[in-house]
Amino acid sequence: MLRLAAYPLLLLATFLVAAGALVFHWDPARVSPLFLVGVLLYLTVLERLIPYERDWHPSRAEWRWYGVYFLLTMAGSALAQLLVTTAVGRLSPAEPALPLGAEIPAALLGGSLASYLVHRLGHSNPLLWRLHGVHHVPPKVNVANNGVNHVLDIVLAQGIVQLALACAGFSRESVLAAGLFVAAQGYFVHANIDVRIGPLNHLLASPEQHRLHHSTDLSEAGHYGSDLSCWDHLFGSFTWRPGRAPVSVGLSDPGSFPRTGEIVASLLHPVRRARRPGSPTA
């Protein structure tokens, strides 16, 4: 029953929080962090109750590393928000141009497309990969290491998405509501939980798909959408099928990046000379 109810409960909570924020005019600066903490606690409990892979639970050392990366990720998110605050304030209308019932889905689709394109570029552009690849170093996928990121990768990715929404003229209300769904989905797909959503995989992203995204087999490592899967269908990066699972996750060339515990080395990695193919990894 928990495997069946886990995802609907998350979606219901997201809807209720978004509705409450819009009706009661809650401060987004408070709502978003508190909601994120609630999502993290919920998924962490589920990882213990219905784990997909027990060996993917973080060790004590990994919890310490992940904690540092999480703080860096939050700092990157705050910096990205700071950089686009002025643009959002000037470009977003004071009143929604469309009814919120139409504007929120439009903001979700627009932000999801921007996020998909930035994410895919992070895998295809060598310079951006030296930032984004830090996230793919861990040989396991769980909700804790979703925060393992290079801080500049977060600044660029989130800043570009938020700026795209601002330039499109979406209201603050629609951006908040869409952002809550995106945040919930982003951590849900990374969770080490044994949940399957069946045909909904063709519309929404899921842990089943995102584990393939982290696969060491690059032929199946598509799924650049972390909220909606429609863009993966549209742009040919949808590889999931029922029962398909990666043999292993992580980097196909582990020696190309510092280990996750080498936090300073990971942060400095983008400015270091790239290792030539075939050269020693140590």
C-alpha cells in the first residue's frame, strides 16, 4: 500500500501547499524552504521503509559529505535567486495576465523546457560537463546526494530557468506554484525508493527514469527532465521501458572527476586541466 500511496501523497501535499500559498498569500521566501525540508524528511523516511536498493543508503561519511554539498547547493540557489530578483521584479506583472488556472501550467511547461535544455547542455558541452559531472560521481542514487552539485552548476541552471520565466512575463504566484512542484519532483526522482508509476512515466519523471539517467551505460542514460518526461519524448532522450534498470550508476569514467568526499578538489575541478584519455587516473 505504501508503494502505491507514496507518490500520490507527495502530489497531494504539493497541491495543498501551493493552494494555501496562493489563497493566504504566504511569503515564498518561507514557504519554499519549509516545503523542501518537509519533502526531504518524507522521502528520507520512505527510503528506509521501501528502499529500491539497500546498498544505496548513505554511510556516515557520506552523510557528512552530502551535508556540505547540500549547504553549497542552497547557497547556489540563493545566489541564483538574488541575480534574477531584479529582472523578475521588473518583468513579472503585478497581476497575472491569464487566470492562474492557465498560467500555472504554462509556467510549469516553460520552466520545465528551459530546465531540460540546460540539463542536456550540461551533458553535451565539455565545459559545462566539468561542472555538472560532479553530480554524477556517486555510485548510488538517493535523496541525500541529490544535493551533490557544483555550486556554479546550480547558479547557472537555476538562474537561467528563473530568468526565462521572468522574461516570459509569468507572475510571482504562478512561478511559486510551479516551483513547488518542480522542487518536489526533483527530490522524488532522486529518491532510493521502490515506487513505480506505470504509464504515468510517459508524462511525469520518476525514480525509474532518473536511475537510468545516472547509468554508466550512456546508451540508456537519457531522461534529462526531472519533472516532466514529455521533453524526453519530444527530443528523443526517453529510454525507459517497464522493468528496465541500470546495472550500475555513476560515471562511465570514474577517474575523470575527484571522488565525492574530495569536496575542495571537486569545486576546483572545472579550472584544472582535463585529463587526456588513457592517462593515469591517480
